[in-house]
Amino acid sequence: METTSRVGAQGISGAPSMSTAEGVPAARRTVDGYLRAPFPWYGLDEAFTGPRWLMQVGTAADGAVQHGSTGHGEEPSIRADDGQEKERFAVVVTVASSPVRRSGDGTGVLEATSVSSAAWLAGSGLLSSTWPAQLDHTLRDDWLDQQTEAAFELADDLSGPDWSTLSLPVDGVPTSFHYRESEFGWVLAGSAEAGVHLGAYGRGMSAYGLGFSVVKDITSYE
């Protein structure tokens, strides 16, 4: 993903996680981590009037905040019963734009973040809220590993046939995003002029009508 290894992609503290395997929503993180970020957070713009909620931030070894997610709509939980209606939600992932740099402990090099980094985090985040009904607990880990690997490969090939182009407003400016759909929901990724990469994923809410903007007060998501 404009990097040289899988380690580079996961050097931004892995993918966002919102639920446990038992289907119980994971404890929300406090706003503290968001307030430590040196970059602006993004969410859906003011056209969205539904619930907003915090998820979690990802940090480097030295504690520096590198990315995080904000949720919109119905907070999803993993359900093994396909007979239940799935929640309608959209999650926005903000990733700090960073060049190749030394790790916080000085022992290695962290690769640059890119639009592909945002695409992988968004793809993995969508998987974290998905659990096919035919899988039991013992098989879910294997399924998740396989699907996460597939999400990584897709994010590493944004010019491939699995992606299309979608223009959506970011801070009121039409912006090009890479977009794909799957049986689990949709994923998109692009960049904002504010020096961050944006990813997003959702289900039950159409991506075509969304707009993104800087979150003026992140505490409003608590």
C-alpha cells in the first residue's frame, strides 16, 4: 500500500475494532486520546443528523496518536443470526499523513501512511462488525484472518478492478475516493486537504449521499 511490507500497513497499530466475538459492543474509548492528536478529526458533515459516537484511536510505540475512528448512526454489534436486521451505520477513519520516519523507540523505521493505509483500516473495520451466521466461534478467527488478508491485498491495489471512483464533498470541496462494495457493506478511501487520509465504511447507509467535514468539537461525540 505504497509501502514495502505488511508490517508497514500494520505499523499504524492495526485495524479498528468495535465489537467482541460474542457480539457485545466493545467499551468505548474516552475522548482523551482524540484530544492528544496533532491532526484534525473528520466525521460526517452537518447533513447527517443522527447519533454520533467515539470508537478508538491507534497509537505508535511512543504513544503518539496516528489514527482513529468516529461512528455515525446505529452502533453495530456482531450478530450470528442473519434473521436480525443489521444496523445502519457509517464510520469515518482519519489517518495522519506521515512520511517514512524512525520509530518512537529508535529501533526501526515506520513506513509512510497513504490512502492505502486508510483503505486497509476501513476494510478491516468493516470486517470487525461482521460475523457470518454459518460460522461458530472456533471458525471465526480463521475466517477473520482470511478476510483481513484479502482486505490488505485489496487496499494495496487501489487501481485494480475491485475499486471504482466516487466523488464526495470534503469540507465542501468535491474529492475523489476509491470505493468498493461487498456482501458485508462498503468501503472508501481518499485524502483531505487538511493533511490526513480518510477512510470510511458502513452498512445500511448509502455512501453516495455522504459528505465529510472536520469535527469542530470532538467531545460532541461522547
